[in-house]
Amino acid sequence: MPLLTRMLNAPLSIDVRRGAIAALGDLLADRRIATEGRVAIAVGPGQGDQIADHVRPSLAACDVYRVAGGTVDAAVELAGKLRAGSYEAVVGIGGGRTIDATKYAATLSGIPMVSVATNLSHDGICSPVASLTHDNGKGSFGVVMPLAMIVDLDYVRAAPERLVRAGVGDVLSNFSAVEDWLLAAEQCGERVDRMALTVARTAAEALLHQPQSIESDRFLTVLAESLVLSGMSMAFAGDSRPASGGDHEILHAIDHLYPDTANHGELAGLGTAFCYHLRATHLGDGDGAERLAEILTCLGRHSLPRLPGDVGLSVEQFAEAVLYAPRTRPGRYTILEYLDLDKDETLKAVEQYVQAHGG
């Protein structure tokens, strides 16, 4: 008998609204998450402690642990505490680094994780990937996707605006990632999961032409849901392919060569714009030129970096990062691997990009 359906991983609950954190106790009472209510809470710097204090009265038995940062060591340390405490589930409360560390710790411990996001800086809030720092730099690790997630817009509004805006850049990078996936299928025969591709692209399309910005609850809801869809697309695909292409290779190269230049979403947006510039100028892709204009307009609307200088990099430094980028994801085929530009060609491409869009 033919297979008529497929099973897709998805969270049990997604709650994006003002005051959503008040429902955490009821969510954790769901026996699909914790049968006896023994739950650990992992908090990071910022609003994590405040939220933990807010929800503690609604939880029957919980212990709070502080996550030192978004590092492998911090995640492994947390995992040891989770195993020692025989917890049924862990709640990660905080920004991207805290949630990534908690996802990795939950995976090592073999327990479900609930994500409570305090900002919308990237799609890690609901993805099967954790980006963590280790002795040799920064790496991406496969983890179990959060079993449920909460985004309380009241807490998002209290987060630094720069972090909230950054999520826009990460969602827009889906456009570039999808194009790279299709290119890899055409050039290398790579299998494309059309369901994952559709979800990733739909997430970006939902955000691209939104006229409002982070001052609007409506916009924040669209941004949060787009980040969730982006994370789910990776779960459907089984890896980060639908949300990470040449754009993310560039951001990882910048992270490696020039640490702390900018945050993940800001660099993802910049990398996306440059990759579309390459498509427009080297492939003669008219659709690519149109998409580039849309992406640059969207980045500008949300005060996100569009040029290397916006993140403090010179043309030469950005060109060096573009050259280094393919080394960050060996085996991943993108527009960068397809064009295989040498040093002079890369520098010329970056100069042309800056000259064309720097006005």
C-alpha cells in the first residue's frame, strides 16, 4: 500500500501573545510533557530571573539553574544537573544563547524542553539546531526541537530593540537558503524536501512586506510566528538546509574572523543581501535583482545593516569573510561554491555591491 501521509515533528503548543507566560504552569501540567510535574528552569542573563520568579508559584516542583552563556561547556554543565535531578522536562527562559544551551542540555539528558523566548533575535527559539561556542570557535549542533514554546510579547517589548529587530534578518535569509538548496539540486542532484522549502519560504514572505515594525504587536506576532515556521522547516528537512545557505556561511565566517562584530540576525540579513547581489550580477537573474531590492528595502525599514560598513567592516574585511565562508560548512553547496570566486573577483564583487547600494 502506498504511503499516503508523512509524520512531521511540530511543537505540542505555540503561544504568541501578551501575557502568554501566565499559561506556563498549565502547559507544564500537560502529562505529555511532565507526568509528575518535576521540572527544571534554566535562565540566562536579562529577564530570565524575573520570569522564573513570576511562574514559580504556578509550578508544583521546580528548581532554577542559571546558564552561564551560549557555550558547549555551559550546556554540558546544565545537562549534568538535569540528569542528577531526574527531571521530566526543562524550561529554557531567555534569549537565543540561553535557549540554545538549554536545547543542547535537554538533548544530552534525554528530556523534553520548553522554550520561553524573551527576544526574537533568531530562529533558534524553535529549531532543531543549537549554535554554541567552543574552544575552536562556534559550531552548530543537532538537537531535539522544543516540545512547546511561549513568546510573551510583554517581555519581548522589554528586550533591547536591536535584538528584537535582528530576527527579521534571520527570517529573510530563508529566501537565500532556499535558492541555494534549489541550486544544489540542479548542480549536484541534492534532494529537496519541498514541504520544508515551502514552510521556510512562506515564513519569509509573511514578513517581507509587513509595513509596520517592532512597535506593533501585530508585527511582533508575525515575526515570532515566522521564526517558529523557520525552525519547523529545519525539523521537517532534518537539517538546517531550508534556513541556512551562503548567507549563513558568510555570517559564520565573520563570527570566526571578526568575533562580536554583530549579532546573528544582523549578519544573516547582510549575508542574504550580498548573496542576492551575486545572483543578480553573476547569474543574470532578473528575479534575483528584484528580490534583492525587496530585501534591502525591508532591512532598511527595520534599521538593520545593509552594508559591511554598517557592522564596522571594511570592504577588504568583508571580502575576506566571503572567501572564508565555504570553509564554515564543508559539503554545503551554495551560490558561493557555485561561483567559486577568487580573491580579486570577490573583492570586486564586494566593491560593486557597496557602490551600487551604498547611497
